[in-house]
Amino acid sequence: MDSILTKYYYDPLKGYSSAEKLHKRLKNDGYDITLSTIKEWINKQSVHQQFKQTKIIKKFHPIVSPHDEPFELLQIDLLDISNLASSNNGVKYLLICIDVHSRFAYVVPLKNKLADSINKAIEPILKETKCHYVECDIGSEFKNKHFEDLLKSIMLI
């Protein structure tokens, strides 16, 4: 049996196949060798051990949030791209707004990070989404009277 498996497995034209294909070929040629026997034999072959593909299991880690409705919670921050301003018509910052539930993102280009610029950029997004909560860092662009007034006017605070 060992010589038969060696002959078929190492055949230069049809060799190095899977255990299932080798089992099918042997069965078609009249040999009665079980699939489990073939699998055991293949696992002992050095070629199989060296080039055996390993299964990569990708784990999906969902974002867990108590906010289970779209546009209930927006996370906002500024991305500094000032090093690219010369090739982007003077745009130095990107205002990023992401809905935690759906992961939908808004991106608004800004030439500066003054409170007025940020308020003008974020106001239409807040009105469109009608979100209940806004989460941001403690940067001065968000922690100021103008931004708090904007949130109060849209009834977020």
C-alpha cells in the first residue's frame, strides 16, 4: 500500500494533490484505500509537512456601544494634514465625524482650526444627523463657548 500511495502522490504529472483527489484517483483505478488512511499517510510526508497551508482564522471584533441607533453618537476629531497644504489648496485640517453605530463618516476640509470654522463645518452635519451625543477630545477647538453654544442650539446638551 505504501508503494501505491508513493507512486500516485509523487507522480510528476498528477501528484501532490489533496487527500480527497488522491482517494478519488485510487478508487477510479480500482484500489480500495480509505480516505483516513490516505490522510494519515500524507501527513507523514515531508513535502506535505513543509508546504502545508495553515488556516488563518480572522476574528471580527465588533464595536460594542450602548448607542444602538444610527446617528445617536458621533465621534469627532481633527486630522492635521498641514504638511500637505501646499498641494491641497491650503487645506491644513480635516474634520472627521464618525457615527459609532453605522461607522458612517463625514470628512470636511478646513484651512484653519478656529472655533468659527469648525462650527460652520460641523453645524450642517449635526442638523442632518440629529444625533443625541457628541464625543470629542479635550482640544481647544471643541472645548470652547462657541462650540457649546452650537450644541445647545441644536439641543444636544
